[in-house]
Amino acid sequence: MTQNIMNFMEQLMSSPWIYLGIFLIALLDGFFPVVPAETAVITAGVYASTTGEPILWLAIVVAAAGAFAGDHISYFIGRTAGGGIRRKMKPGSKKAKLFDWAENALAERGGLVLIIARYIPGGRTATTLITGSVGYPLRRFAFFDSIAAISWGLYSAGIGFFAGHAVEGDPIKGLLLGFGIAVSITVLHETVSFLRKRAKRRREALLGVESAGAVAGAAGVTAGAETLVTEALVPEVPATAAMADAKAE
């Protein structure tokens, strides 16, 4: 069974149709994120290393072109129907949180978020939809997205290619190693993001405590100042004079 699968994959990878397949998978992944585009490109990289087919640079080019085209389809979907898609999402759902993240990141980092989001599962689609829905300039979108698509193609195919070299030409081991590297990088990214968010929350909480202390201190100083002013303007009546007044009454 394994040998039959390997023979089928080798035939597929050596066929000229593999380039069209990579392009279409990368294109669909731009607006339909359940399509395993990264897996397909990593696999192509492994076979390029172990068998010489497909041609590595051509696989990278068609993967990047497909990702670029798919992202633009997602951008125009966002521009025409992004508001309706957003309203239909359940508040607090995973998709809604992705869209919230994309919107905040776009506001903070601009077009650079398109490059970052390309490596986040589901994040790339949310970001391109949001970018279109908020009317982000198409020319700037195309510029940053071209960098994102090319770097993603190099990254995915490169992982497969070097994994194939590392296992001395065994495609199965190369695929397992390539997928393991990709998963490890994703886990590392998510871990770093989680730690940064937790550190940010702690800093904000600490700043909140310090601010509360500063407000309380300021209130104390103000109260003390008011007391001093009152004492200065309204001097105390001597005790003897007060007693004399009381007796006279």
C-alpha cells in the first residue's frame, strides 16, 4: 500500500500538471482556508529535493502566484461583502476573534500585517477580508501581499527541500520531517505570541495599580493642602478666650 501511494505521488510530482495543481490549491487557500496549500508546497519541495521533480524554483513561482491571486479574491470579497460577513459572525467565536485581531493589527501595523498574517492559520483570510472591507488602498495591498506571497512560497518549499536533503533522499521521511518543522515553527510562534500577550497584560495591570496609588497619593496631598489652607485662613480661637466667652454668656 505504501509503495503504491509513493508511486502515485512520484507520478503526480513528475507530471507537468503538478504546477497547475499547486497554483489552484494556493489560490483557493487565499479565500477558502481549509485547503492545505502549505502541505502541498512542502510536499513539492521534498520531492524536488529527493527526485528532482517538480522543479523547485517553478514550484515556488506558481505557489506565490496562486497565493497572490487568492489573496486578491479575498480582498475583493471583503470590499463587496465584508460588512455582511462580519455581522453574521457570533460574538466571541473563533472567527470573530480572528477578525478582531486582523482589524486591530491592520490599524497598528498597516500593510506589514499582511506579511505576518500569511503565516498564521486562518489569519491570512481574515486579514485580507478586513483589508478589503475597510477600503485599504489596492496598490498598497498588492505591494505588501506580493512580499507575503513570495516569502511564503520560499518558506514552504524551502522547508520541504531541506527536509528532503536531511533524510538522504527518502521522500516519506522528508515529508514527516518537513511537516514536523512547519508544525514546530507554528507552535513556537503561538507560544511567543501568548507569552507576549501575557506580559503585556501584566504590565497593564501593574500600571493600573501604580496609577491607582498615584491617584490615592494625589488625593491625600490635596486633602492635606486643603487642611493647611483652612488652618491658615481660619486661625484657632485660644482656649482661654473661648472659656471667657462661655462664662460671659
